[in-house]
Amino acid sequence: MMRLIRKGLMYGNLFHVSSPSLVERYNRALKHLTGKTTNLTDFHIDISGFAPEVGDELGDPLYLNPNGCNRQFILLSTEQKTAPLLEAKFSTSRGILRQFIEDNENQLFALTARDAVAGELLNSVYRVSEAADLFDIRKITVEADTTEAHVSQAGKLARMIEDFKTREDAWWDDVLIAEMIGLARKTGDVTRAPITLKETSFEQKNFWTEHFGGLYVFREAEHPAAISVGGKDALGKLPIPFMMDLNDRNQIAAFLEMNDLAEPIIGIKGLDAAAIIRQKMDFVTVDVAASLGAPLEGANRRDLRQLARRYSSELPEAFHGLNRLLRWAEGGGSFPRITSEHPAYFYTLRAKPHADRDLVNRLLAELTPLDIRQLFICHKELFYALYRSWPDPKKAFVADFLEREYQVDKAGAREALFGREASMTGPDEVDLVDVVGPWGSIRRGK
């Protein structure tokens, strides 16, 4: 994993905590939330204040996420808003934290200038003991204050000031005046510089969770369903109409089509689909070549074509299906019929522009693990887990590729592959390819 860390592909963009004052504030907040402190004087934190180094020191990677369902957080700076969320248990958590920081950025900037802000993503479920418990998590509320309770004290002082201004005999209430003066020493003049944080609540509608081996929940879709990474039978009865696992390829394809969640990359205006297909084929070639001991250091596209020819009989059907689609896209060959049963099918899709675009692309990455670029962008947890098991030549190739082709322009690469953010994209023109896919309507399973 050190190769990824050195290239900024793992633990990248974390906030560096090294000054004694920041370490002291972090420890105050950590003690406030968990009763623990760190002896480290130099570490890096994510958007939630989680530090991998502190997790190793405490022997607890969930020291800020007890039971994996109520994420606590420590803010030392508003700069944390651009950091990733490590050890994520829900796909929605980072977005909630980032929006909370952005909605309260000015206040948080002022508060973190003198103290740490500690808080929690609250819901009504404190422990997920069975899969059905996940469906009770519907509303996430962000609760936060400094370790010295500046926000709550400022609110108390504001109420006292209002009482003082409206009550006729307040001028003679020495106790009230003394309390106001005492609080004002801590909070400052709240009449001129109010200290408040917007109460931020979110409906957790559709989401991915790492619990129970991985589960995708689409309860707000027109045709609701849950998709399990492991066997669906092990999860028991869930309060949702349809339940699938990754082996149910026909049903997943039908679900994506019925809810209008995905689209074939062939036929999208402005998208160089042929280049994307070629790249996916290269990734499949790399996987096979590395498993057979072929050298990959410095391999370019020409080298990969030669490897594909050499190991043609070893390449999986996903490669050959993509190759037939590429021949058609480039103007030669017959139109291939690729159904949802074909191993190449999900490699030919991407999420449509909608609110759950990232969630659908994460699901598609789960279904197409040989596409290492989509896997890294859309599902880092799975990428890191699979990376550990790869032969070293593949690890080296993938790390060099991502550093060279993705790190230099992350936003541009994401837009080229997946389109603009849903909020920036208007309705697309509808044509036959958009409605039924480039090979016709999918065949549904029984």
C-alpha cells in the first residue's frame, strides 16, 4: 500500500495536524467525544477528523464511529471539507459532513480559530445488529459545538439578552446581569457577532453501506430494491419489495432500466466511447497478463495489444464482448447483441445524470471490478481491498496509470467518463439508443 500512499492515491488530501496548538485542541475534542487522547504530535485527519495514525495507536479504526452507525467528527479547520472520508460505513456520510461545513463555513472558521468543533451525525439507530435495522435510519441530524460549548453558551446568552431587553424589572436583576457578563467573557458580543450553527438534517434515502458485507439500498426509487454484495438469503427478510445480490445480473439490469438509472456509453453525445472501451479492454489484459507473470513495467498501449494477442485464449469473455462492441463502434464488424447475462454487459454502462449518480456508478464498479479506473474513482473501499491481493506487476501498473492518467486532472477525468454533475445537467435528448440500449431491450430473468 506504500506505493499508493507515495503517489497520493491513498490517504491523499488529508489535513496535516502538526502544531502543538492543533494537537492540543484535537486531544480536547477527542477526550470530549471518546474519553481517549493521543500521544502523537504529528498526524493527518480526514473530513471527520479521523486519523489513520491515531487509529493505529489506539488499536481502533472506529474510534470516531462507534458501532459503525453514528459517525462522530472533530473539525480543526474548514479546510477539512475537501478531504476524503476514511473508514466510511455509509456512502452518504461524507456529503453530509461537507454540506454542514459549507453551510456554516464562516461560523466554523471563527470557532476553529480558537477551539476544536466536535459533533456527531445522529440517527435513531445506535447499533446495526441485523440488516433490517438499516431501514430504520431515515434522518441524519448534525449536532456540533466547540469543546468549551461556545455555541450553546452563545445561545443561552442571546436568550438572556432578549429577556433583559423585554422584561421590565430586568435592570434590577443582579443575578441575570452577572450571568450575562460571565458568559460574554467566553462568547464575546453575540449581538454584533452571533455564534450559531445551522441545524442540518438530511433524509437518508438511497445509500450504500459497508455493513453485512456491502448493501445498496434504493428505497426511494420508483421500483424500490436492495442489492446485496453477498448472498441475499443471509440478510433475512427486509422491508423492501425486491431483494437481489450480485449474482442476479438479469434482475439488476432490469432494475436499472425500469428506474432509468443507467445508460449505455455507446451513443452518448460528446463521449469518446471507443476510447473508453479500449481502455477497459486494456485493464482486462493487464489483469490476465499479470496473473501469468508477464512484465508490465512501462507498458504502453502497443505493448498491451501485443499481450492481448499473446494471451488471446486466456482472455475472459468480457474482453471479447467489448472487442466486438469496439469493432462496431469504430465502423466495422457486425452489431453485437450483448445481453445482461454477458460478462461484458455492465462494462458498457454508466449512471445517468440524477441525484444517485455516484451510488449507481459505485454499484457498476462493484459489478465490473477489472475496470480499475472506475473502481478507484467510484468505490475506493473495494479498490483498496482488491489491490492487496493483486500480483505486484499489476499493482505497479495500476498505480502508475492512475498517477499519470487520473491524478493530473481528477475533475476532467470524472467528467469525461461520467458526465457533469447531476445538478449541472439538464434533460438529455431521448433517442432509440437511450431507451433500449445499443443492443435492444435487455432480457429479464425469471
